[in-house]
Amino acid sequence: MDTQLKIVIIGYGKMGRGIEKLARERGHSIHAIIDNESDWIRYDTILKDADVAIEFTTPNTAPGNIERCFDKGIAVVSGTTAWHEHLPRIIDLCQKKNQTLFHAPNFSIGVNIFFEINRKLATLMAGIPTYKVELSEIHHTQKLDAPSGTAVALANDILDLRKELKGWVLADKYKENDVIPIEALRIDNTPGTHSVTYNSTIDSIEIKHVAHSREGFIEGALLAATWVHNKKGIYTMKDLLNL
């Protein structure tokens, strides 16, 4: 049976509510729910007693939320995307304070297997310049960042293995052949679809992951919170899944 945790939920949107529901079903206790500055003040004295904080907020607030957790000695599981220009500073702070950060652009086990397939395919295609790579992602209309953090992670993994490529751009700004175009579509009631396509004049190769609900993301985030309990350091889904 999983360790029973005292969980702080930071961000009370659809993911936060889903995590609350599943955590209670699994026998964990919700120590606090923080969705605004008043909540930080309200729960200030009890936060130090929590085991882990699960954070799904916005790119602007995520770094500050993580720092506050470090100050309280709370391990953080963060699924917020589009803030990772701050990651080197947050990692340095985490190490200096001997704290814990588990961060991932996507907590779905299926997506993280998809990441591995993407890296393998990029390795195979690295020596075949006649194939042009492009990405596409579809999410619900409430998603704030475009492209998604998952699409950016997929593109960055390809860039690490395809040194002739210089970066990525949104598809509507695509002009140069040495960058990866990413199409970002927003459609109601779409949990998330990601595809990577290699096109040539002869044929195309495509890999795709389609999420049918948010349950996989919620399950993965709670799994990460349980796994990281009593650990110190910086972790990702690659550590959890031993990839």
C-alpha cells in the first residue's frame, strides 16, 4: 500500500481538483489547498507539516510557488509548463537548500514512453536529411501556453539529436528549413494529442499519442508525489520510470 501523505495542492483548477479527488480516494489527506495569496497567509503556520506539494498553476507564478515550498521544507511536484527558463535558478536553489523538486512537462506514463520513442526515432532519422520533421499538438481552449510543454520537450529532444536543426517555431511563423515547425491547435474538450511526423517526397513516418482524459496526468502526478517522498534532489519522470 502507498505511503499515506499530507498533500498541499497549489492551483485549484481542473488538475488540482482531480488530484484532490484521487488523493482522497487513495487515503491521502489534503493538508491545504492554495489558490491565491490569501491561502498562503491562511495556511502559513501549518505548511511545514506537509509531506509534499503538488503544483499546477501558471508560468508566472510557478517559480515563486516552488521557492515558497523550499522555504517551508516541502517537497514539490510541479506540472506547470512554460516556466523552464527559470529552471537553472530553481535547481540551484533546490540544491543549496537541500530540498526536493520533481518536475515534468507531462505526468502521463504513456506520454513519457512516447518521449522515449521520439528520441529513438530522432536517432534513426539523424543521418537522413531528406526527411523534414514537424510537430503538431491539440489541447483544450483553456490551455494558456502554446505550444504545449510536452511539444516543446519533444522538439528539444529532437534538437539534441539533430545538430543541423537550429530550434523550433510555431508553424505559422515557419520560414526556414533548419527549424522545427510546431502546429498548436486549441479545440474544446481535448485533453491532449501530440504527433511527430517525418515527411519526404517518397513517404511519411508519424508517431502519435492521444490522451483520452486527464486521468493519466492526475495518476502520474500522484504517483510522483508518492515516489519522491523522503527523497532529496531534482527528479523527472525518467527517474520514476527508470528510463
